[in-house]
Amino acid sequence: MPAVPSSRGYEGGFGAPLMVKDLGLALQLAEAAGQPAPLAEHARQLYQTVAQQRPPGVAPLDFSAVYEVVYGGRQQAA
């Protein structure tokens, strides 16, 4: 399907760094409310890995590229 991120190599779209930022904000709110959010923290770490797939100055991968990182389709950043 030409309009989906995977057909464009996960280029463009809602970048993984934006997902990292949004999850960070959610985690700050959870902490302020005294609520644990272990799944959100795990998700933030996964999206951070996706965000690190591109060097500085190169457009970030779409957040949906997390699927390939989780299931081994992309080499994970060290």
C-alpha cells in the first residue's frame, strides 16, 4: 500500500523522537501523580532505540518502525 509508512522505508510521518517526547511527558505526569507507569517507560526505551536509528541531521524514522526494531527487522542501535 503506497500510503503506509512501511512502503516508504518508515521515512516521514510522526517521527520516533516525537513519540519519545510525548512518552516522556506522560511519564512526568504519572510521576507527579504518584502512579507507576512501567509499560510507558518500556515503550519510551523502545522508541528511543528507533529514534537512534538515524544520525543527526537525517530525517527521523516514523514511530511505526518500532515494529521492525522489536521483531528484529532492523539492526538495533548500540
